[in-house]
Amino acid sequence: MSRPGTAGRWLELSVSADGEAVEAVSEILARVAPGGVVIEPALELLEEGLAARPDPTRPAVVRAYLPLSPAERGGDVTARALEQVRRDLGHLQAFELRPISELATREIDEAEWATAWKASFPVLRIGQRIVIRPSWRRHRATGEEVVVALDPGAAFGTGLHPTTRLCLLGLEALADDGLLAGRRVLDVGCGSGILALAALGLGAVAATGVDRDPLAIEATRGNARRNRVARRVVTRVGSLPAPGEPFDVVLANLVAAVLIELAAGLFAATRPGRGEPDSGGRLLAGGIFADREPEVRRALAAAGFRLRRRWSEAEWVALEAERL
């Protein structure tokens, strides 16, 4: 999350929501909050509270911050923003699909805001080896741990969302099968760069990240420097087609509609097989709601992919596919 402004005080908006409603609630709060939102998942604490892993069975908290100048404090601008949020949340609650709390608000000062949101990002363990370490926290790697130091900035991809976690689990599975060591990776919609950096940590030799958002490219470059792999990461503002030859592994943590739209482009970006079983490049596709999975599967199969594996958490799905 980027720093939204320089006013002396802020109005914090917070909503507790079931994991499957987090995305919709985040979108509602982001409409009125210039700096975006912070998602605090329910966590299971590990190592006497020094580390954690997400607990998808409990609700998360979505927070956003409105700058409050003396003129705005309690004024029409703030009142209209709160009215809009409560109205939109009410529409969401009316569907009664997922538990969503009422909007809570509180004023905080500049110093408190500058540190409060960072508490939402603990050291996270994902799978057997991957550890996501926020840049402001310490962690001593042990054994075969792959530690990714991350500052999310204004970009999506902290490891907290199920879509990111599923893709990280998929990457670990590819690494365990010897499909990452020495390979070239493309990350489509790279966000913070978390997937590309994890792939490098798991053995990939080089990564290319593309994203239509310049802030995401800036975040990926910064995190590559933070992890001392900047020379192995190439970034470009844009989308497919990707630069250079087809890649051994293509990562696409997007949404179902975009995956369907880009299926042919993802196929072209993935290295073809050599006429031998299991020799084709791999696509790892995430961000798929379970009810859209059949559509994504059909689009990937029509493009020429063969579906290999799937991972799921709650109603999210990630798929591994091979280019034949």
C-alpha cells in the first residue's frame, strides 16, 4: 500500500469479511480511499508469534484510510464518502452470500498511520519451503527455506491473498518436479513481483515480468533489488506478447475473464514440447473462482494446453497446464 497523503490525521475505515467477500469489500473501500486498501487475514501464529500462516476459515479485516485536513474533518467530502461505502456494503450484504460486518471508523494521527498498516504483514510461511518476509521484519532462514523479502508498495501480491498462495504452492510443486531449475520464467501481471522472485529462489535462472500498471513494474524492480536478483529480472510495462523466445514456465495470476481472453497469447509465450512426454513448457494460471474453472479449462484446452494439476483454497483455484 502506498502512502496516500500528508495530512495530519486520517480516518480509518475497517470491515470484517469472510475470505470470499474480501475482494468485493476491498473494491468498495478503494473507491473512496486514494491510497488503496490493506487486507489483514486471520492468522495462525507460529514460532511464539514471530511468524504466521493464513487461516482461511476465519474472517479477514479490510482497512482503508481517508486523509482528513482540518477543513474536511467531519465535512461534506468525508460524509459523502462514508455514505457511499455504507450504501455499497449494504448492497453486498443484501445478497447474504458471505458474512460482512458493518463499517467501523476511527481517527488516527500521521505517526500512527505510518506504522499501523505494516502490522498487517507478518512473516508468512507458504507450503514447505517458501517464506515471505516483509522488508521491515527480520527472519533467519533455516534449512531449505526460500525467503522472499517483499515491500508491496502500491502493487498487488503480498502472499496474503489465496490466489497468490495457490500460485506459490504450484511453483513449489514445479520445483519439486525439477521443472524450475535453470529455467526461464515469465510473470504476466507481475504485481509486486512475488511469483517471479519466488521462482528465482526455487531455482529459475531468469525472470521477465510484464504488467500494464507502471506502479507494479516499479514495485517488481524494487523487490528484485531488495532480493539481490535485479540482474536476473527484466521488466516491461505492457502485456502479451512477451519479449524474446517462449518461456519454460509462464505465470499468470490474473482473473478468469482475462485468462480466457489471453489463452492463445499464453500458449504462444510457453515453450513447446520436444515430442517427448512431459517435455512441454508449463503455464501456472491463478485467480480463478471455482465456478469459472470450467470456462478457463475449455479456453486453455482450445488454445492447445493439456491440464495437469490443480490447487484450491476455499473457492479459489490455480491450474497447471502443459504446452504440447
